[in-house]
Amino acid sequence: MAEYLQFVGSRTKARGSDQGKVWQRSARLRSLRAATFFRQEFEKMTRKSYTLFIASNDSGGVRRVRVPLYMVQLLLALALVGGITVTAALGSYSRMLWKVTNYNAMRREQTSLKKQYQDLQTQVTNTNQQLNSLQSLASEVAMAYGITRFRQTPFAITDAYQGSDSGYQQSVAEFNYLATNPSHVAAATPNFRLISAPQLSNLAGMPSLWPVVGEITGRFGERLDPFSGEGEFHAGVDIASHLGDPVRATADGVVSVVDRRAGYGRLVVIDHSFGVATWYGHLRQFNTIIGAQVKRGDVIGYEGASGHATGPHVHYEVRVNNTPVNPWRYLRTAQTTPVTGD
């Protein structure tokens, strides 16, 4: 029995080995057939070709160039891929260029609108200052003629508009009444008093001194901005002498501002009461503090070129009720040297 089983096992092993050999031979056969097929196809492609004839004008010879079909197909494929790539790149570049062009146009429009807005703001500010200056002329004229307080009037003032000529005539009549009837006005208004022009100019609280002795290089009113070249309203006068010269208070008062301001640079403001204040800009150095009581002729700082300035000078303003008025009205009769002692 054992011998029989051994015999059957040996026969089974032999059959298995023979079957494995058959599979190996069939696999090799399939590989050979595939290689033969691809070789035949490649030979067919290589046998198919295009012939180009190139003729030379100089020698008269003709050259024949044979181009296989697969090379033509490869070149066509590469050309197709290259064309698609170039088209996609051009489309992307065109879209990017369009976006950049629109962005630049919007930026230019925004810059232009911003500049127009700033110009309009400047014009509005200058116009408001001019209107305020014109409106303050009435107060300035009243102060120049000694009217320091005015609560009531002995003559009627109506709000009805009667034309420019009637308003002018009414103002003249009112002035003549004040000039010829001061006692009646004083009797009608106990808190009303008149001061003569010489007494007014001698008041310690009225500007009656040059802040520095020098040349007026910038006048009050409309002018061209030295930096931008555009029109602007100059709210004071520029007086130039020498860098570091002492800047003096033009009247008695209380220092209300000692600070740096845009455009003014180092700025000192003195309050002289009755709504009158003087401003001193572009200083090099301060020589006072906020709240200090100053006398006419006291040194409050030194001439410089801080802020919006092209050179050393003092920007001097006189304001009535915070409205700029022409300082030349005070400078033309003011002293050029300080007076010490009372």
C-alpha cells in the first residue's frame, strides 16, 4: 500500500512539473508574439515616410530628404501641445493686462478725485476765512473808533432789506450820530463808553509793536503757495530778519498756546482780551509757557523756519474773535523797538 501511494505521488509531481513547463512556454510564446507585432508595426511606420525635395538656385542640385511618418506625427503632436500652451498663456496674460489696466485707471481716477476734494476743501477754507475777515471788519472799525462795548442802540435797526445803497446810507447816518452825539449814546446805554483813537492805540492790550524788526516777505490775503504754486489765503504777514532773532510780544496778554501746529511749526498764541489775539509762527525755540502773563516787548521765542516755511521768518497774525484781520493796520503805526518800563 505504501508503495502504491509513493507511485501515485511521484506521478502527480511529474504531471505538475510538466504543466508548469507548458505554462512557461505559452508565456514566452505570447511575449514573442507581442514583440513581433510591435516590431512589425514600427517597421510599417518607418517604411511610411514623406520625401522632401530641396533645390538650390546656386548649384542647381536637388537634395532629397526623407521624413518618417512617425516623426511627422510627433511634430504635429508637439505643435498641437505648444499651440494650446501658447494660447492659454496669451489668454492669461491678456486677462492680467486688462485687470492691471483697469486697476491703474481706477487708481488715477481715485488720485484725481482726492486732489479735487483737497482743492475744494482748501477753497472752502480760504473762502470761509475771507468771509470771516470781512464780517470782522465791523468789529475792528468799532474798536478803532473806541467802541469797546455796545449792548443797545438809540436808533432802530430793521431786518428788512432795502438794497446796498440804503444800507450804506444807514451806516453813514449811524456813524455820524455816534460822532456827534456821544453823550446821548452814553446816557442811553450805561455800559457803553467811547475811547479816542490815540487812547485806544496806547492801550497795553492792543498790538502796537513789531514782533521782529525786518522785511515783510509775505502779505495778508490771497497769494500763491510757495510749495504747491496754487492759490491760498494767507491769514497773516511774514516778517524776515535773521535766524535766532528774539520774537517779542506785541501787546500785554496771557499766553494761551505754546505748541507745534501743522503749517505753523512752533507756535505761540497770546490772548489780549476783548477778543484780540496774536499768533507767532515758525519759531525756532520757545521762551514762554502756557498761562504766562507777558508784557509788550517780552521775548516769547526766537525766529526760525519750523513748519511750512521756505526760510527763517516770523508768521504774525492778528485775530479778532478768532478771525484773521490784516496785521498791517497795526504794524504801520506800531513801534519797531520795545519800550521798557511804564
